[in-house]
Amino acid sequence: MRDKYWSCRPRKRKWVTITHSNHGLPIYPKLIKGLSIPKVSQLCVADITYIRILTCVVYLAVILDAFARKAIGYTLSKHLDTGVARGALHMAIGDSHPEPGCILHSDPGVQYGLHEYV
């Protein structure tokens, strides 16, 4: 590229915050610090990210089994609301049937604190 006098300018990435944890809903204590996970369905982690596509931004909510490192529930939506988080949770519960006592860990975002999700 230098021989041809081409230059590559890195794209400036815009940081987008999608976690709104400044709400009046209960925030639950973290139960996973120092937890050892010897088998499947003991700890699941949930998160939401955005994906920029040609025409819009879509949101992907995923629930992973921490031991198996496998997605057990996911939802894709154009809207960032509790529905995207609930869809992933319903899929995870319906498909994997977690054992009683399974811990679901997520960030303190409003989507995970609403009554419909809890």
C-alpha cells in the first residue's frame, strides 16, 4: 500500500450505550463471584447488543449457559425493550429446562429489572 501511496484511515467508532441502569427498579446482588461451575444449567448469563445493518439497527438478546458456553436462548428485534429480553428468556427456559437453583446473571439494565422479566 505504501508503494502505491494508498492510505488506510481507521474508522472512528462511535460508542453506543444501551444499558440504562439508572432506574428505580430493584438491582439484585451478584451471586457469581467465586462460583465454580462443575456442570450445565447452574449459571446462565444474559446480555443485549446492537447490530448495525444496512437499513437500521437491530438488537440481539442472548442467554448463554456458562459451563457449556452455548447459546440457549436468543431474540432479534428492531426495538430495545423488555420484549427482546423476555423472548430470549422464554426460548432458554422452553428449550433447555434449567434446573431449580440455576442463576441467571445479567447487567443491571432496565430490560432485566422490569416485573415482566423478573
